[in-house]
Amino acid sequence: MKFVKLSQEDIENISHFYQNMIGDAREILLYIWGKAVGDKMSELIEEGEEDSLKRAKNLMEGRGWVEEIELEEDLVTAKGSIEVDKTLEMPSCNLLRGMICGLYEGVRGGLIEVKEVKCQSLDHEHCEFEIKEKKFE
């Protein structure tokens, strides 16, 4: 498998380009991109693997998406996301949010909803994501 390295500045430039071209739809586009990455990463975790969240942590940190990440059943905290962008006045980790969704859906099965409730872009100590099973009413 080949890998390409993108810098934090590259990700920031891509995000700003999308923002200028398609406005707030940028968030959806980056989320979908991240979800596709998370889906593929989940395929590297064996079905029923005992410590699947630890394996996911190693993949995300090892590939440079975050400096540190802690994955629990219903909460994810991350420091040093490649998407942290202090020029934005909103949570900015849409790629990471999508990746978390793809990983959790692949590991757990079913549909998952991921909401970013804290972000280092907004001067929080870390990014924080709530994980919930998606329910349709």
C-alpha cells in the first residue's frame, strides 16, 4: 500500500479552498473523506479483535492524523489533530470526525453518530467527540 504525506498546512489550505468554493458544505465533504479513510482503516482490524480500539488508536497516531487519541465506548478525546486551525471560529475536525465514525461503524457494526463537542481550534485543551448509536424515528 502506498502512502502520501500531507502537512497540517496542506490540510488547512485544502479546507480553506473548499470553504471559499462551497462554503459550509466543506464540512460535509471533509467528513465524507474522513469516513472513507476510517472505513478502510477498520478493515485492517480483524473482526472480533479483542483490543480493536487500541489497534484503531495505533493506526490513527501512527499515520499522523493525531498526536494522541483515546478511544472509549462513547467518547473520544484527541490532541494534536492535523485539522486544528486557529483561524476558524468553529470546531474544525471534520476529517477526524468522519474517521472516527468509519472506524466505530466498522468495529462495532451498525450506524454511529459522532459529534465534536470540544475542539483545540477553539482553544480547548483537546478535541472531544461523543459517540452515539444512530437511531431513526
